[in-house]
Amino acid sequence: MERHAAAGPGASKAPGPRGPGAGTGAPAGSDKTEADGGKTEVIVAIVTEPQFTQHCRKFLEKHQLLDKCHRVKQLPNGTMALPVLEEGLTEQHLQILRQQGLPESTCRLTHVLNPLPSKKAQNRSPTQKLRQEVRRLVEGQGRVWSAELEKDLPRSWQRHGDLILLNEESFRAAHWKKLEPGLWKTVASALGGQRLAKRGRVSPGGTRAPKVTLLLGAHGWVEHVDNGIRYTFDVTQSMFSFGNITEKLRVASMTCAGEVLVDLYAGIGYFTLPFLIHANAAFVHACEWDPHAAAALRKNLELNGVADRCHIHLGDNRKLKLWSIADRVNLGLIPSSEEGWPTACQVLRRDTGGILHIHHNVESFPGKELQLFSSSEAGQKEQRAARNSERQTPAKITKLEWLRWAEAVAARIGVLLLQLHGKPWEIQILHVQPVKSYAPHVDHMVLDLDCRPVSCSSGEVIGKAERSCDQGPRV
Ligand SMILES: C[S@@+](CC[C@H](N)C(=O)[O-])C[C@H]1O[C@@H](n2cnc3c(N)ncnc32)[C@H](O)[C@@H]1O
């Protein structure tokens, strides 16, 4: 059994590389830096004769001193340089190696310039790469790698082209401040990016401003191509919701040729653009009160060549000066778009009515799934709705809460339209679409409501192509 002094307090640190032929000419104590951006990487290695390489490697592995990120290198004089984790290495370790038979002449430290990464390092996952490189940076500055730092590393991030967006749960420890700005270069490069930003908490309130701080790079503008549509926006000002993809695809599959649409919560154009480009809407009135989002929306309309079919209404949609103009209204705001319902009713065509797409976060609880769906009254209602739906295969309303919510919204919209126009409207649930799970037992849902005025003479519902007897001027 080996006997050696522990690398604890009082254990002397192994001296840096020294003596003739020691290493490659890098000055002792030179900074260890990332090999990207043209900088030189320098690591420390133990030199030994080739026949002692295996023994030395086993010893280093056993004491967790082997730097597994780099390859063993043969030096010009035929000796071998084994990369070591410098921080834990003490003079006692070297002494033990010598006692175990390594020749005094070669059992010494050296510097290796630009070492080759080991096979293992080449196959590292981004998370492993990040951990190893940040750890090396921390230790290279003479600081101790702690469990607190380890826990504070990001586990997930968003990639927006060359910009990496970290979540709010990472790099919160005060310690990181001392490693800036080099830290951000290391993080960005480990994750394969050139710019880096970090998300704060989404601020409460209508704008859902993401509070993102740019850590590395000159600006936060990024571009995405999604279902053939180009979106650009500044990540420090607006957010891109990857989770809405099912709804964006559903919107893209709709047929809205010849229709006028009002998008009450347009953002950077997540729905405005698919409505214009894929669903072929004739014209979109896009409402947005955040100037940054509106600026991105304007760019996106131009990027996609549809700026002439959209008007941006910058301001609070509750004060929108449009009446009886829309064949369709999109209300894409969660947790609730309820504050926009009066405006949605106001802009809906009073002669023919139209369709509302109402977003909402609906709470539900396990064990309350609808049973025997198709034979129940609810099931028949859904089947009727499905027959009228624009889609061939509508999602089933599989949760009782979804159905209750849809019915409550339909009733409320009916009342709003009755109050607005002084006559009844027929409100039909066309479709109930789960978009994503927002939180445990909370689903982001979209309800498609068909809203038609009832003809005053016959009591019949006025279809899209028909006109009611009291049609007012279209504004
Ligand atoms: C969550 S984003 C929705 C963007 C897109 N509809 C989606 O679901 O991905 C909501 C947008 O509505 C805007 N907004 C919220 N309340 C508004 C209001 N009263 N008037 C105009 N815009 C509003 C916000 O600024 C934000 O850009």
C-alpha cells in the first residue's frame, strides 16, 4: 500500500515547471487561457520515461490528478508528458512517485503548449464541456471549485443562432463576478456560441418583458426561421415562445383567404405572420403596445414581404379605434386574454360575425378526465362542434375543465355581443386546442368560437357570406 502525505493543509504545492528542457518555453506561472480566439492554451504535465507512463497514469488517476481532457504528449527528447490537474498536486505526490521507482531525472513538471484534447474531451456533451472549461478557468485563477459553483452551472439554455441564452437559475453566486468578463467568453465558447445573454424573471404585467441581460456581444438581435417564416427580434427586449409551435402550425393550416384578421396581442408576429403567409389572410390589423415588439414585428413583416397587408396599431388594444371590421380575431395572451374580449366583440363584423381564437391558461386536476365522451351530452356537443370545425381532425376535449371553461367563455362572449349589438348571437364552440402544459395542472388552451348574429327577420344565423338586415357601416 502506498504511503504519502495528504494534500491537505501543510502539504506543500508541487513546484512549477523548471530546469533545462522543462516544458516548451512557456514562462512558469503564465495564465492558462482558452485556446479559442487565437490565444494559447498552456497546461501542466508530469514528465516521465515511456516505460513509466502507465504506472504514472494509474497513480494520477487514483489520486484524481490526471487531466483527462488532454492527451499524453511525447516530447522531442522521447520522454512522455502526462497532463495533470495542477491544483491538487503537491510535492509529496512527486516524491511518492520517485519512491516508487520513477527516475529522479524525469519525475518533474513541465508546461505543454496547446495540448491536444483527449478523445473523451472531444466526445463531451456541451454540459460536460461547459463544466470542465469553467472549472479549469476557476482553478486557473487559484480558486477552489466548490459544490456551490457546480450547482450554479446552467443545465439548459436556448440557442438563437450564435447567441446562447442562459436561464435565470444559473450563475447566481457572487463568486462569478470576479471571473468576468473572461467567464462569459469561456461559457459561450463551450456551448458553441459567440454571444451570451442571461434571462431574468419574466416581469409581471401585460408586456411579459423577459428582462434579459447581454453578457457578451454587441447586440441581442437574432433570427429564426420557423415553418418557412423569418422572425428577427432582440432577445434583450422580446421573447420567442418555442412552446407555441403547435398553435403556430395550426394557424398556418387554416384557410383565411379574403379575410380581415385582428391580432390583439401581436408580439413580434408569432401568429400575425402565419395568418398572412400560410393561412393567406387578406389583411391583418396587428395590435401591440410594446414599442420593441412592434419594431421587431415591423422588421418581420418586411423580411417576409407582407408589410403591405398589415397595419400595426401601437398602443393599448382596449382603446382600439376599429369597429365591425374583422372576420377573425386572435387573442394570443396568457394567462388570460379576457381583458381583450370587449375589443374582440367590437371589431368582429356585426353583419356576418366571425371567429375568435381565445387563449387562456386552464387549471385542471388529475382524475377528472371525461368518461364515455362520445355518448355524453358533452361528447355530442363536441362532435357537433367538430363537424363544424375548419379542421378535419380536431383535438378532443378530454378534460372536464376544458369543456367547462369553453362553455363559460362562449356564454360570456354571447352576453358581450348581445350588449354591444342589442340582439342575440349564436355562439358555437368550434374547437378546443391544448397548446402546451404551462405548469402542473395548468394547460395553455385555445378556444375557437364561431360567433354569428341571428337574423332579425327569420331568426336564422347569418353565415360568413350572408349579411344581416341591420348591417352597419364597416369601419
Ligand atoms: C405573450 S405575447 C404574445 C405574442 C404571441 N401572440 C404569442 O402568443 O406568442 C403578448 C403580447 O401582447 C402584448 N400586449 C399585452 N397586452 C396588451 C394590450 N392591452 N394592448 C396591446 N398589446 C398588448 C405584449 O406586449 C406582448 O407582446
